[in-house]
Amino acid sequence: MGLTVESKEFQQVLHNLRLENMSLSTELQKRVIRLVNSDVTITPELIKRIVQHGKI
């Protein structure tokens, strides 16, 4: 089974973002989970684009 909004791992990611004064909207959380559960290779460049543009 893949990552879910309720999973311990994803909750840890959200917690770490809050520690850095960052957050993800509910819609962006869903998109991130879909991306992580897909076959897309997640690279630093992809993460930068997502952070800069809020799009996946």
C-alpha cells in the first residue's frame, strides 16, 4: 500500500514542514501523495518546481 494522508510517514512530513513554518494545502497534499505513489522519480528539481509554483 502506498502513502496516505493518514500515514505516520506523511504526518511526519507535515510536522517537519510546520517546524519550518511551511504548510501544504489539502489539495496540494493530495497531489503530493498521488505523485509519491506514482512511478515518477522525485528529484530536487521537481521539488523546487513544486515549491515555487505550487503545481505538480
